[in-house]
Amino acid sequence: MTELKQDTWVVVAGSDKVLFLRNLTDHENPYLEVVGKEQQDNPPDREQGANRPGRKADTGVGQRSAMEDTDWHELAKERFAADLSDMLYQKAHAGDFDRLVLVAAPQVLGNLRGSLHKEVTDRVVAELPLNLTNHPVDEIERLVKRELDAA
């Protein structure tokens, strides 16, 4: 069982926002303090694309097919995971945390896991595939403790 010891950081990440929390107490009665938050402006894809998808000549006479357009919204989500990875590296390198619990939706966790620096992964004590970005801090405390107890 992984415990939420004092000074353990809990990072609650979504595809466009992150909450940095630090446990001020112990595992039995966690009290998470907000030490930082970031949010990326990521409007829907229809608002980010400048033009209609391109078209290309098809094999038939006078036929044309639409080409797949870039999904700017999805691309921004993947970039946010890379940006978060850089933030965590800088904070780890500065000695801001020794223990880290990552809490994120499964897809975000997967994107994040692939870009984390070894200095950060060495400090990760647990990964929880939960989407808690819109939950209040007291509920995050309760849910993280419950998941760690079950692990």
C-alpha cells in the first residue's frame, strides 16, 4: 500500500489543466494544500482551424476527395502533457517534492508517462487513472486516499 505521507505532492491533471497539491499531514487524515495550478486555453477544433479541409484528385474522372484535417484540439491536449512534464521536471530539479502521486484520466496519464524525465519518474510513488480536475480539494483528498488504500 502506498501512503500519502506528509509533503507528498499530488498532481491532478486533465487534458488542459493541472492542480498541484501538497499533503500537509499524514495518510490517515490527509489535508491537501493547493501550491499551484495551470490551465491551457484550448477551444474546440472548429474554432482553431482556419480553413476547410483540403481536397485531392481521386482516381475517377473529375472526382475529388476531402483530405483529413489536423485536429488542433487533440494536438493541444498532447502538447499540454509535454508542457506538464517539463513543469514537473523543473519542480523536481528545484527540490520542490520528493514524492509524487499522479492523478489523471487514463489517456492523459498515458501521454504524460511517455514524456516524464527520469528525475520525475524516480519520485512517482503512485499513478491513479482518475479524472478529478473538476472536483473540490476535500473530495480529491478522500478519493485519492481511498484509491491508495485499495491499491
